[in-house]
Amino acid sequence: MDPRKPLDARAAALMLMLCLIWSLQQILLKATADAIAPTLQIALRSGVGAVLVWLFMRWRGMRVQWGDGSWRPGLAVGTLFALEFLLVGESINHTSAAHVVVFLYSAPVFAALGLHWKLPSERLAPLQWLGIALAFAGIALAFLGGGKPSKAAGAAMLLGDLLALAAGMAWGATTVAIRTTRLASLPAAQTLLYQLATGFALLLPAAFLLGQTRFEPTPLAWAGLAFQSVLVCFVSFLVWFWLLTQYLASRLGVFSFMTPIFGVVFGAWLLSEPIEPNFLAGALMVLAGVLLVSGYGWLKSLRR
């Protein structure tokens, strides 16, 4: 019998907090882009986050396991993590934060397709295939956009949208790699350490190669970096992994769908980003598709 339990008031409150934090990632990257280049900010936050996770593991008496060969898939997962956020950093320079968060959170669809192919226990049900079709239809509709000020701006936004979608694919591939390698049996903190440390090691030189080294030490830049490093890369991820050990993942996954919704709302409110009708309709289709794919277990239990 699964010892994990359905959501209670504490879990719901924590998930609401996590969704708010995660939705603000792209908003802050966009808001501080003039002071600190997004790719550089992501590299620095990964480095700080890696140090904090390592200190946490030392405090808890957890040892980093190297001798079992887990460093190889750990390096692979870290590389995928770096690729994901390299794409996020570049996409922020071309499109709106709302677009980035919606396309990035299409990741569960790509993860489900990869796990369907790799693990017999993860075969997709007909309702999940419907969700995948709905999500891809929503992505196509969202790409149609609308309301762009010029042809050049429209081309730039399309490039940013494509980069954000590719970041979602990389995130999905990361999930598949974690589930199908030795990393599945490691403590979550060590897997997170692999991702953050490798991400820092790869993203920092990438920022220099791409000329994304702008850093003006304004109060907003420091505040954004502190938020990303401490709250996003350290606190939120550890709370999320703890929740996964205590509560049913399908219930938690349903709550996570609020993140892109918050992202669109905050983008319009804090950054005055326009919400195009086609994009809004497509985003809702994507979210509905992701809900059918990732929340299938929860929906099935409700039907029972």
C-alpha cells in the first residue's frame, strides 16, 4: 500500500506557494534583463543553489555517492538541465515571460511520450493520448499569436517561442533520464546537486561565449538573483521533493498546473505584457492537455 497520502490543507498551501515562486522565475528574468543578462543570472543562481544544496546535504549527514557510477547519468541530466535553461535564457530575450512559462510547462507532455517509449509501466492510456493531441493543438494555436507590432517583432517572438518550447522538451528529457537511470534510486538532493553544479559549470562559459555577461549591480538585480538562488533553486526544489515523499504525486501534479496560469497573470500585471487571444486560447488547450496526461491517475480515482 502506498504510504503517501492525499493532499491536506498544509500540502495545498505549500503547493500554492511553490506555484507562485515558480511562476515568478521568468517574470524576474525578464524584469531584470536590462541589468543582468538572463543566461548569466541563471548560471549564477545555479552555482549558489549548488553550494546551498551541498551544505544542506552536509548538515543532514548525507554523502554524495560517486562510486556506483551515478555520476555518468548525473552528468547527462546536468547537461540537459543546462540546455533547458540556456534555451530559457535566450528565449527571454525574444518573447514575453508569459509565452516562456506556458511553453516551458509543456514539459510533462514530452516526458510522458519518452516514458511511454522507455518504461512498460508508463504506457499511455487513450485519455492521455487525447491530452497529448490537445496540447499539441494548443501549441500550434499559440504559435499563431496575433497582435504583434511588426513583422520583425513577430519573427523575434516566434524564435523566442520556439526556444521556450525546446526548453520544455529538454525538461521532459531530463525527467525521462532521471526515471530510467540510477538516479531514480538516489536521494533527490543529490540529483538536484548534479543538475545545479553541472548547470553552473556549463552555463557560465556559455554566457561569456554568447556575450551575455551584462551585470549592473542594481538593487533589483541583486534582489532577483537572491530570489532565484535561494527561493527557486534551493528552498522550492527541496520543499517539492519533500512533498513527493509525503503525498501522492498525481495530486501534487494537478496543483502545479497553476504555475503557467500565474505566469500569464503576472506577466500582464507586472510587465504589462499583452495577452493575444490566440495565445490565450492555445495556452488553455496546452494546460488542459497536460492535465489529462499528468493528472490521469487523479482523474481516474475521481471517476471511481
